Amino acid sequence: MEVIHEKRKFPRFPAVVSVTCSRYGRKMNMRTQNISLGGLNLEANFDLGVGESMDLAIITNGTRIYCKGRILAIEEFGNKVYARLHFAHPSDSEYRKLSDYLHALYWGRFQKWIIAGILTLSVYIAYLIIRT
């Protein structure tokens, strides 16, 4: 049996949120495909270059998380550009905001399963009580 080791330092979470940056004196909009404490995957409708540095604002639930990053890789499909971006060292406050957002994403995945489990258990207990 082969054991697969994760190469990434931080786990990625699927998240589609808006991202803005300033390029050539204009505000440009993109969106994330997934995000981690170390970086994110972006979808853009304009050209990006490998090695390009960017100042970003990730917009999550009305909160802006400001960070800087560098484009590591690019894939183009039709009119879309998908870029893998690595964060440069964010400030402590922005890192904390990002960490809190990812923590909420992580636990949010389990909330529906926990609620469904509690409801199923409640129905089963009610069934046992009615039956006896």
C-alpha cells in the first residue's frame, strides 16, 4: 500500500470569494478557487505573469484581508487565467484575519453533518420513546 504525503505546508480549502488588486492604476477584480495560509488559486479575466508581485485585498463576509503575494504558476483556459499565488509574509493582524476565516471554513464543513447527526439521533430517540 502506497502512502501519499502532502507536500503543502498548509491545507487548502475550496472558497470562491472576491479579490481586488491595483494594476496599471486600475482596480482589478478576481476571485479565488481555493485558499490556504500560504497562498491561493486565483481566477482572472486578464493576463497575469509568473513572478509578478501583487498587493491583494481578499473580501470575505464584508471583511478585507490585505496581503502581498507572488504568482508561481499560470494556466490559461479560454478567456480565463488561473494563477497560483504564494503569500509574502502578511502582517500579524492580517494573518490572524486569514487564519480566523480559514478556521470558520474548516468547521463550517462539519456543521451540517453535526446538525444532521443530532436530528437523526433525536428522531431515533423519539421513535424509541413512542414505541415503548
